[in-house]
Amino acid sequence: VAANMAEVHLSIETANKRYLEVERRHNYCTPKSFLELISFYIKMLSEKQNSVSANCERLERGLAIMEQVQSKVEGLKEDLKITMVQVDEKKAATAVLIEQVTKASAIAAEEKAAADIEVEK
């Protein structure tokens, strides 16, 4: 990093020459500007590190939530299996009850028809 900072600072000299040729104005690179470059780099590095750290924490929280949701889904799947067994049992009981009601209504219809015949006599 330090070597790169020095190289950037020295490369400004060529940019200053080009600026002088094009704009006909002088631009100076002072030790203070070099220190400002370093402080800017430190500030930018700190901001990026904080950003990456925040993103890592956010990712970890998201993964923890995903694991919790997955365990809840597994529990719900088990509950669903139990409930489906109960529903199948109730379906079978309902089918038997429907058969009994159908037979009873058929018998009642026959008895009503017989009673109607008796009433007409």
C-alpha cells in the first residue's frame, strides 16, 4: 500500500506537466497533498471495511433466520403428516356415516311409501 501511495504521488508530476501544456497553468504537488491522499485513503478504507463488516453481519443474521425457518418448516411437515392421517381416518368415518344415512333414508322412504299406501286405504 505504501509503495502504491508513493507511486501515485510521483505519477502526479507527469500529470502536472500535461496539465501545464494543455491549460497553461501550474499545479503543484506538495507534501501536504501527499498526507491528504493518505488520510483520504485511510478514510475510504475504513468506510469500506465497515461496509463489508455490516454486510457480513447482515448475511449471518439472514442465515440464522433461514435455519430457524427451515427447522420450523420441518416441524410443520411432521404436523402435516399427523394431520393427514387424522383427515384420512375422518374421511373413512364420514364415508361409513354417509352409507348408513343413505341406507336409513332408503328404509325411511320405503316406510313412508308404505305408510302413504296405508293412509290411502
